[in-house]
Amino acid sequence: MAICHHHHPTFLTHHPFQPTATTLSHLHLHIRLPSSFRCNLSVTSPPKLEPEPVYTSVKSFAPATVANLGPGFDFLGCAVDGIGDFVTLKVDPQTPPGEISISDITGTGNSAKKLSKNPNWNCAGIAAISVMKMLNIRSVGLSLELEKGLPLGSGLGSSAASAAAAAVAVNELFGGKLPESELVLAGLESEAKVSGYHADNIAPAIMGGFVLVRSYDPLELISLRFPSDKNLCFVLVNPEFEAPTKKMRAALPTEISMSQHIWNSSQAGALVAAVLQGDLVGLGKALSSDKIVEPKRAPLIPGMEEVKRAALEAGAFGCTISGAGPTAVAIVDDEEKGRAIGEKMVEAFMAGGNLKAQAMVKKLDRVGARLVSSSSR
Amino acid sequence: MAICHHHHPTFLTHHPFQPTATTLSHLHLHIRLPSSFRCNLSVTSPPKLEPEPVYTSVKSFAPATVANLGPGFDFLGCAVDGIGDFVTLKVDPQTPPGEISISDITGTGNSAKKLSKNPNWNCAGIAAISVMKMLNIRSVGLSLELEKGLPLGSGLGSSAASAAAAAVAVNELFGGKLPESELVLAGLESEAKVSGYHADNIAPAIMGGFVLVRSYDPLELISLRFPSDKNLCFVLVNPEFEAPTKKMRAALPTEISMSQHIWNSSQAGALVAAVLQGDLVGLGKALSSDKIVEPKRAPLIPGMEEVKRAALEAGAFGCTISGAGPTAVAIVDDEEKGRAIGEKMVEAFMAGGNLKAQAMVKKLDRVGARLVSSSSR
């Protein structure tokens, strides 16, 4: 069945995805062509068909994500299992056809209170609306309930998890007709409005594993498969500290020396190689090796430098800031070891930054956002 | 058998490879520990043993190399089969014990005339002397004959090929006791004196395939294995033009913007992924994607921009400058196709730069420098 749509105008304005024959022929193999791309090539557009809901209700989950990954600043991210956001989506006769309402937001900490229930101002809502438009939903109203498992502003891809869970929920409710690449575009629209136009959280939140964002125009993503026979655990240590987002952004250097550029690029290459080769030692080293962003940002998070040192001394393969912080992320090959390292990192946040912190050990999520349950009445 | 030595003093001055327990524990897995590193750790050094020659004469080959590879500037290189330098090395009673003499230099073009026969000023000689010191050769004199298959200053790793062939020849003559990593160090010493301290030609010339230079202190190299079931051909088009080395170096930007850095880093990551995944389309795109170095250097090589365009239009997956030029390198999956593309590139050098040029199509060399024959009298 052919599905065709025009992109949301706001989206088009920011990033005109108007592929020509040339750009299409250069699209990366790892991305399935979104149906909208194909539509632009056909001489006569097929009529827009509206799919029927195949469930009355679905529940989806999307994982936390660690973006940046040291030298992978702004183009590499990965998904972390066992922590994330849930979305419950229902066909709702009370909601006007073609629209969505947010019925409830629950969750840990103060996430729930801080988020808007206006779907146009909520990351889950924006992504859901975007997918509804892609699918051309006009006859059914939906209600969405968001269950936050992730704290806001922690550097764990909280907004991306909400957007990913919502995008997958809408798509699955209507039979899962859109490919992952379209869902990433929907999530990216949400990220652009809420936390900036970057795909390094939303792409792994939807696709799972490690994802390299190769380009935005057109969007090209490369899945980096970590070998399935290897164990990879993340020690995530989240201090009670609100990272000053503007300061974190302002701390970035505008100009970089050639030698720093060569160093960081080679480490980015080494990081990609380590992921694909399942080389945890190499991965850890690469994670720890950023000479451009981390040295500027770490001093803005009290205790971060001590935390990194403590993690490495305790046997972590590598450690850096998760996203824009304040969470610190270290990697190990074993959960038990991870817990011991986490304790040392928590102590270091207190000793070095006078901050309380919580540690958790999570595995690599290889699946990404997914349906967890569904009902047909 | 334990072999121990102290590094050549000149080398030590430039790059003090003095590993501690810490640096050793962080050495990359892909590199076998050079024996000299181990020696420094032992409390009492074993007596230096001098190996006996196992042949009276050996002949070795080392391949051409393509360094830089677009966004892999200064840290990525690969070896190209079927073109390179040969070294014939003989036990020579006429040469004082522990010394080496260069008996002859032959080869295509004017390479032979331009190179010094003083082993201290010849890339093959310097590498050979370095390996002799590593092996502690004091009782045998050697004579070396260099057969240049590569033109000088073409951007195909001519000096590295000579050094690699010489290093392997000396090592093999005495039973092949040194690991590849030591031979790379010997070759690096030669490169440092002759063409600058960089390992992105010498490492693939010795190791074969694609090699990522992760760090210099300590030297860490990552072999990137291109899948054996995939075909990768290089179209190498060498114009009759002497690339102005100083100008090429001076053209490099000293400061790079954050957005350019992120772009090139992500392309470097994509390039590494494409090599390991055997994705020729992705590899070609990455090769063509450099926004930092190539845009500055291409205008200094008459016709280069036209050559790149011609290669891509003729169906090459990607095209860039090989090393510091003037050779242009394009990649394809088929020799036949490669020859057709090469013709177009030759035409473009003439049309765009008024330069005569020669094209050749070569496969990826997966082996690196090697023995081709040996005799025991």
C-alpha cells in the first residue's frame, strides 16, 4: 500500500527534504527510503489513503539514550535498556477526529509537573501529531498518556524518549505502516521544537543500539551494530544538579585547532571501529578521549572531573558526560563491576562537587522504541 | 627468545616511547607489544642477543598507500596492491659488520636519480638501519638494492613503500623476529626524517588494508578489516605535475569551525563504518565528503575539481586527493568500470588542468609489505 504525504510545513522550513534523483541515488543503504521520498518522484501522486486503527489501545516504551559519547559530539548516540518513557495511546471518541489530547502525565520526580498537556507543546504530543499527519489520520481522535521514567534535563534523552514512544505508539496503533526512518523524522520535529534540531538522541531512541547521524539534509543514519555476543553495560550517575543548558552550549569553542580536530576525528573513527569490533577497551578509551567539548563542559558540572577519575581508577573502560550532562556515563563489561564503579562515582560527586547522586547500571538497548502491549477492546 | 634494545636516540628525542605500567595497560589490543616496551619493564635486562641471518639474500615488496582518504586526514590510510617498491637485501662481506650499504637504486621515471645512496639519507636505508639496531645486528654487513615502482612526490606513499620494504627485508633476513608494530616504528623513523612524522602511509604499507592511526605517544594503530568477500578497486590518476608540498601544507586551515569539525568527524566515523561493513557506497560518499582539507588543496592541483566531478559522473563511488596529491583517487567495485572511469579522469585532467595524466586500476592490498623471495646461497 502506498502512503504519501507532504511534510509538516514547519519542518520543511527548517530542513527542506526535497530529494532529487541525485540525492536519492546517494541515500545511504542503511536507511530505508521513507515513502514520502518516493512519492516526490512519481509523476502522479496516488490518492492519500487513511489507514484504520488495528488496535483500540497500545502501550509503547522508548529507552533512554546517551548522546555525544565523547568525540562523537553531536553525531553519535546509543540507547540504554531498562530505563525510559512509556506512552499509552487510545482511540478516543471524546477527542475530535484527526486530533490528539494528552489525558495524563505521570512519573518520577518533577517531570510530570513541568510538562505541558497541550500536545503542541509536549514532545510526545508533537511527535504523535507528526506521525498522524504522515499517516493522514483524519477520522479518528486519540488520547495519549505519558509515563515519564526519565528525569528532565539529565542528559539521558528524556524528550527523545517521550517523542520516540509516542511516534511508535501512533504508528503501531494504525498497523505499523511507517518505516523507522519516518518515525525518526517525526521525532526530530519534536526535538527541534523542544530541545534543538539534533538526531543523536531520537535516532537511537527509535532504532536502538548505536547510531551515527551522517547528515541532516537528507537525513542519513548509520546503525552501528555492537556484536551480540559481547556484554556492554553503562554506569549512569545522575547528580542532583541542574546543568545550565545555555552555559553548556556557550562553553563550546567556536574555533578548533587543526591538531585538536585531527585528534578528535581519529578518536571518533576509533570509537566507531570499537563499537563494530566489540572492543570494549578501545570503546572506553575513545569515550574518554574528547579534547574539544568535555574539557570545556566538565568544569561546569561540580565534581565531574573527580567522577571521571574515580570511574577510571575503579576499572571503568571509559567515562564522559552523557549528553549535555549532568549525568556521568562510564562503561564496563559486567553489571556487578558496574555497581562497584557506580558507588565510587557517587562518592566522587559528593567529595568533588558536594552533590548527591544516584547510580544505576544498564545494558545497551539493541531494539529501540517498541510496542509493549496492545488491545483490540 | 628475548630481544632487547634501546631506541635510536634521535627517535627518542622526538617521541619518547617510555611506557609506564599505566600506558602499557592502555595499549590498544590490536597492536602486539613491541619487545622493547617489555624490556623497559623488566627489572634486569636480559643480555642483548644477536640473531644470525637465516638467508643470504631476500627480496621484499611493499605496496603503494593512499593516505588521508578525505575526512581521514592525517590518521587514515590504506594499501594498494600491484604497485610499490622492491628491496633486495644481501649479506655482504664487503660492507663493514653492523653497517649497510646501498648498492643500487633502479626504477621508473626519475626516482632513481633523485635518491641518495647514502643510507642515512635514504628512506630505505634509514628504516633498514633502524631495524638492524632493534635486532642488535653487529656482526654482519648488508647491501641493499632498491627498485622504485613508485614515482616520488605523487601522493602514493613512495617513501613509505621504500622504508616498509627495507624494514621487512632486514627483519626477514634475520628470521622475522620483530612484530609489525616494531617495523612500523622503524618506518616511522624514516618517514620523520624524509617526509614528516606521520604514520598514515607507513602503517598500511607494512600492515596492509586500512589502518587508523589512533595515537603517536604511545603509537597505537587499529587495523580496519574490509570484508574479504567484497571487491574494492582504486582508480589512481597521476598527472604530470609536481604538487607544491610547502604550498599544500600552507593551504591547511589553522582554525576550524565547530560545525565543520562535527561534519568531518561524523564523515570520518562513517568512513570507518563503511570500511568495516564493506559498504562501498558509504565509503565513496565519505571519501568525497571532506569540507576542511580538500577544498583548500584541490584548487592547487590544476584540474582536480574537474577530475573529481568526472569520476563521480562516470560512476565512481567517491573521489578525493591521494595523500597530498597530485594523484587523484576514486573507488569502484569493478576493474573494468575502473578503467572507464580512469579514462574520463585523464580527460578531465587535460581539459580542466591542461595536464597529461596516467590512470591505473588497483585492488586493495590486504597483506602489506612482504617477502617475495629468499635464498640461502
